[in-house]
Amino acid sequence: MERTALRGRLTWQFGTVAGVVEETARTRSIALELPDWPGHRAGQHVDVRLTAEDGYQAQRSYSIGSAPEDHDLVLTVEEIADGEVSPYLVEELHVGDSLELRGPIGGYFVWEASLGGPLLLLAGGSGVVPLRAMLRHHLASESDAPLRLLYSARSLEDVIYRDELMSVPADAEIDVRFTLTRSQPAGWHGYAGRVDRKLLEEVAWPPSEHPLVYICGPNGFVEAAASALVDLGHAPARVKTERFGPT
Amino acid sequence: MTPISRGFRGRRHTDVDPARVPPGQYVTGDFPVLSAGPTPHTPLESWTFTIRGAIDQPVSWSWDELQALPSEKVTVDIHCVTKWSKLDTEWTGVSLDTLLENLETSAEYVLAFSDGGYTTNVPLDDLRGGKAWVAYGYGGEPLEPEHGGPARLLVPHLYFWKSAKWVRGLDLREDDVPGFWETYGYHNYGDPWKEQRYAGD
Amino acid sequence: MEALDGNAIAGALFAVFGREMTTAVSVCANCGATGPVAETRVYLRGPGVVARCSRCSAVLLVLVEIRGVTCVDLRGLAEPLKGV
């Protein structure tokens, strides 16, 4: 009998850790093999559940950093100091371990090539994870929508997917820019300081271009960026937000 | 039975005297911040604590007046219905016995109310006899807003949702009405030693 | 603790309603504000999950897990949630 993923069901399933990549000192990408994965849309996340020997359980959500077209499902996790789940995922989890999750989840914070653009992606810290999935999907689907990613991180060492993002071929359509808020390396040519109205005026398309905007990161980052865009005249309905935070 | 996540323990302390841990609870060294809404920020100049309801005249204390009342330092264990317990927590505050002193009432129940709209109900007897405080200090420091500061109710013998953060007063009532979490299915009384988490337990 | 948004409870809502609900439109019974559930302010990790109106902070919906069953209270909504 053919096994198919039931549409409309969100069930817990187990994946096997196929590989891990230390992205930064505190962040790790975890590639998973799942027997019943139905595929996903860029921007979606999964809920992960850990069970201790005595039955104690803890559950958290993590964004999918891989595109639907990628071979492996990848979660990228930032370790929160004093966290309960993230230290386990970033430091303890081994290749070959099982990880229980349910997903893919989310229908609001998703982009697919059919939605077109121009596409403005604003990432604060680990908020880059679902946006990188969108970027990879854009590349894999050969979308001709113009795309701009503005990624705010504390320092170059904190930039997740650094090599990949810094080697995106510069062309008329795809533009990846960084702003480093706490420290910049010698000879840094990118932006410094927080994403604010002034920086967005420079980087974002004008409202007349009706860009689709996706903003992801900590509360403060998302609030500031979303309000600045609305102040600049962008339609709130074109600005989608996803807040990350310790839970 | 769900398979185990190899090597996962969580942050729980396990070398604890079991007699101090109510059924179903885990001991933690942290002080988790749990909230049902945004943290209010009432300036101290306009802060008051009021006892009103089934009483001849409502009575109110300003922040300065509360500070001038005799205060106590207490060390208590606290138990949250979300299953974490924290032992030996130190609080500074005014006993409800002090606040209720000289107040005549036929009320048997209290609905505590807070900034931001939170409420919780407690029998009046559970606030008397050295069992409850309006606490404004934690661990020797002023109580932080995320933990209920400037002042919260402290009723450690009940699940900690009864220790209303950002408390602003008590409604004395002859009838019992459910507060916020009680309305959504939590137990009306909430004794952790009887594991009274949900209505019907 | 700062609030997250409705995206953080997408899985829990799916489990309760049987479908994707973050794009469903919530109408605040207190102030009338409308918007996708994804844009509500969500407070997690308490005795229950509380989703509040991002304009007036009134409670829109509450999820409580009672003896393994997730109960959802929608009294804060002016209209039923319609999943898209």
C-alpha cells in the first residue's frame, strides 16, 4: 500500500539527524532525513519536541532554512543562553540521533515564486533563517522577481550562512546587503548600525513599486522595521512579519 | 510511549528533597517569566493598593504609604501550575494580615485585581494567618516589572497563578467569582499538594 | 516577557482547528480591529497561551491544555475565525 502524507494532518514524526554544520559560534544547522516529509513552502517552520527519560517534554518552534527544492530539510538553531531546548540542539545532538517534530507549519509568512515581487527581505539576527529559505527558493525556481535582502547582525562573526550569502552573484535581480550593529571589521564596506527609517529609505524600493516585504527577527527589530516602512508609505498588507524570541 | 531524545534533560534540578516537591512538579534554579499579557508600567506616584467591595469604606495606600507599613522578609517555595517549582525564594513585603487589620467584612472571598486586567480569586481565609503578602522585593532587590513589580500578591501555598503580578487591590466579596485563569479552566482553589491544576481535579 | 506573534502558535492552532489558521482574520470584540491571526500579540508559556489584539491588547483567544486536551476560548473575537 502506498504511504502518502495525509493532507491537512499535522502529526508528530521522527527524523534522523543526517548532518550538522556549525554556522557561527552559537548557531548550528541541522540536516534531517524524514520518511514522511510532504515538502514545504519557503518561510514555514516546524515544532520540535524533546522528551527526557522521565517523560518530561519541552517544545519549541524553529524555522526551516532550506528551500523546498533542496535535498535535505535543514533547521538552523541559535543557542539561547540559559535556554532549555536550544543548547541541546546546538551542542548535544549528534548525527544519527532522532528528533521529533511536526510540520511544515505556517501559511502567512511564506513566499513562493508565483507571488512575484519585488521582494524585500529584512533579517534581524537568526531571523535570517526563513528568509534564506526564500532566497534559495528564488534561486532554485529561477524567479525573475527582483530580490533584496538586508541582514542585520551584531558582527561579521554572527552572520549565519555567511559564505553563501556573501557569494550570491551580484546581478540586476538579487542584492544582498548587511548591516553590522556592534562591530565592523577593518575595511568594512557595508552598513553599520540598526535598521531604521533612514537605512530603509536607501535600501527599500519606494512604495510605488509595491514590494512584498518579509521581516523576521526579534520583537524590537520587527517593530522598528515594520513601522518605518509603514511611515514611508508602504501598505501594511504588503508587509509580513514574524517575531522570534526566547520562549 | 514517545521515544527518548538521547541526552536531553532540560534544566531541572534532580537532587532535591522530594518532601518539598508537590506531585508532578520539577524544581528549577531559574525564575521563569510567564505572562498572559504585556508588562504594565504604572508610575509609583500614581500607584495605589485598594481594598474595596464588601466593606464600609474602601481603603487605599499609596506607594509611600505601603512602604511605611511594617514589612517582612520571608523565604518560601513557589509552585507554578506549568510544573516548575522554585525553592527558598526570598521576598520582602507587607503581610495581608497588616493590610486587613481593623477591616470589618462579612466577605468570605477575594478577587485580586491587577494592572492590565488580570484577576484571580482566593478565599479570604487563605490570605490571613501569615499566608499572604503584597511583595515588592525579591532576592533583596526591588521586584522587577517582568516578575510583577512594583508589587505582586504572594500566596505561596497555592499555585503561583494566584500570586497576581502587578496587583493593585482586592475586591472583598460574599460570593466567589472565578478570575482570569479560573475562567479558562484552571482550578478554583489551586492546592499544589493536592495537584488541583484544573477545574474538576 | 515580550510577546511573539500568531506565527508562534500556528502549530497549536492547526492541531485544534485541523487547518492553517494564521491567515484567518480575527475581529477584536473590544475595539473592532481586524487582521490576520499571525499579527496578533501572543503570550506563550503561561498556564495557557493568550493571543491579544495588537491595537487594544484585549484578549482575543486563549488556548489551555487540560489533561492532554487543548481547549480554545474564542470569546474575545467578534466573529468566528474563518480558516482560509
